[in-house]
Amino acid sequence: MVVSQTRLMTSMLSGRFRSALGPLMRELKLYGEIVKNRGAKPRVMILPSHDRQVGSSLLRAYNIADHLAANGWATIICHKSLSRQARQRIAAAFRPDIILIQKSRHPANLPKHYGDTPIVFDIDDADFLDPAQEQRILECMKGSRRVIAGSKYTADWCRQHHSSVDIVWTGTPVRAAPVRPQSGRAHIVAWASSGPHRYPKEASFVLDVMRLVALRRADVEFRIYGDMADTGFCELVEQFKAKGVNIAPKPYMAYDLFLKSLEEISVGLNPVISVDGFGAGKSFGKVLAYLDAKVPTISTPNVDHPLFFKDDHNGYLIDASTGSPEFAIRWAEQISTLIDDEMRRERVAEAAREDLIAELSLDAAGRKVDATLRQALREATPVQGQ
């Protein structure tokens, strides 16, 4: 018994040591970076809410840090495991000219913890609808020189509480390798939503659309992606089959493989019907993958879609509603038109990819964040929270 208790205590102490060692090593590594960047200007300290495994922190903190570092900034980014005290020690050693707080969800992500250092606060979605986050978000805005919002909906809410709000859409990496042209692609239509069965309104609408397409022509294959062992996903596949749709479900796959699979697609569907609550704060999501893979896309004219898509230039905007059959008819007609016009598909897809690089790439997002940070540094006025 004594031996077992000793082993248990040793195991517990070892676990505690390892859990404390990780943050300590990360903090020490940052001091090395501070020494390397000594004297460099301007200096920005970035405080993500999560680590690289969470998409918003990867794209809006870590990747932005890389862009800033490549464009003249001395950059320090704090891992989520670093405590408030550790972050304060790092700030005291680094003496940043400005701090970028990415979301309010980390306990240490409040401006009051960082003295008089100018703050820019980044909020990419509708976290303010969460009662547990609303007051923290308001506090972050009150203590910030400028606010960065991830969508128009989020920006409109922020502007009720702060006078300096910029919209920066979440940027995505864009592959440098050549993308397969539309010429020669099979007649495949995709709805590339992640877990499509979890979006019942959209699923019902797409079911109506593809049923109409199947009635018109037998040469179109339909593709969705999901967990092949998930009962809800499998039931949705069976619903499409029951409507006569030639469906070819695909399993989840690594993102690079997913992009390659989209290079087989002729038309991509992106209906967004559920725009209440958190859905109203959506930006572009899986449509970014369509654009990178040169897939002409049909979307709904809500959320931020009308700010990017222009009909028959870089995509198509058509209303969608489960209670309005005429919308499903219009989507089906547009799909059929695109299937039959390879040159139009290539023209629209090429324009969309160029606009992706110009407006929705990591480089585009990085330039906008860079401009916001520099503007905040130029402003001599005090904090502008209202």
C-alpha cells in the first residue's frame, strides 16, 4: 500500500512539473526573441485566445503575426498557456508599442492588465451574443484605441460602443501551385459545408434544388462531405437518394486533400439561410475553399456575401428559402447554365480567385491589420471607448 501511494504521489508531482514546465519554457523562449529584437521598431505583442489548433487564433493571431514580422514589425505572440502574470512580465521586458488582443475569451485578454500600452481589440464573430462574454467584450473595447471586426454584422454592433472600428475579413492561405482549370472537369456539383446535416434549413433547400437538377438531367453528380459513420449524415445522404439525386458522399479529409477534391467540381453551392444569432456573424467559411479551387459559386445575398460577390463576375447571388419554390428553381437553372458553359465557369472562377487573393487571403488580412495598428499608433487622442 505504501509503495502504491508513493508511486501515485510521484506520478502526480511529475504531472504537475510537466504542466508547469511547458509554460515556463515558452516564456523563456520569448525572452530570447525579445533579446533578438532589441531596439527594433515598431513592436507589437499579440495575445491570442487559443492556440494554433483553433482556426480563429491560427488565422487571426499566429498567421497575422507572421505577416507583420515579414513586414517590418518586431513581433511577440503569447501562447494560451501563459498566465496573466507571465504575459505582464513579457510585456515589461518587450515594451511593445502596441498590443493586439485577439478575442476576449482568454482570462488575461483584458486591456486593464497592460498599463498604458495602446491596445487594438480583434473580435471576429458574434461573441457579444454570449452573456458570459458581453461584458468582457465591452471592457476590451473601452480600453482599446481601435477595434477590428470580422464581419459587417459584428462591426455594426461594435460601432454602438466604439467610434473606431475596422472590418478585416478572416484571411486564408492561398496555394501558389497551379489549379486545375474548369475545362475538362466532370459535371459535379458540391455543397461543401462541414457536417451538412447540422444545417436543416440549408439541407432542405439544397435537397429541393438538386431534386430539380436531377429531374432535368442525368449527367450531374452531387457531392457532400461528412463523417461516414454519423447517423445524421447518412440519413441525409439517403434523403437525396430518395429524391433521385445521383449523390456521391465523401468522408472528411485533410484540408489539402479537400482542396484537391474540389478541383474536380464544376459548381459549388453556398446557401446561408440561418442568419439568426451567431449565424449573423458569419463571413465566408467554406466558400474560401471553393475560391481557392477555382469553383464558381452560387451563394445567398446575406451576411457579407454581397460585399464580395458580383453576379456573373466572381460568383452568383440568389435568394434561398425553404418555403419559396421559385428560389430553388432559380438555383437549379443557374446550376444547369453553368454546367453547360465551360468557358463561363472558367471566367467566373478565375475572377473569383483573383479577388480571393486581393481581399480574402492571409496577405490581404495582414495588410489591413498592419494599417489598423499603424493608425492606432499615429492617433494622439486617448482611448475612444464610449
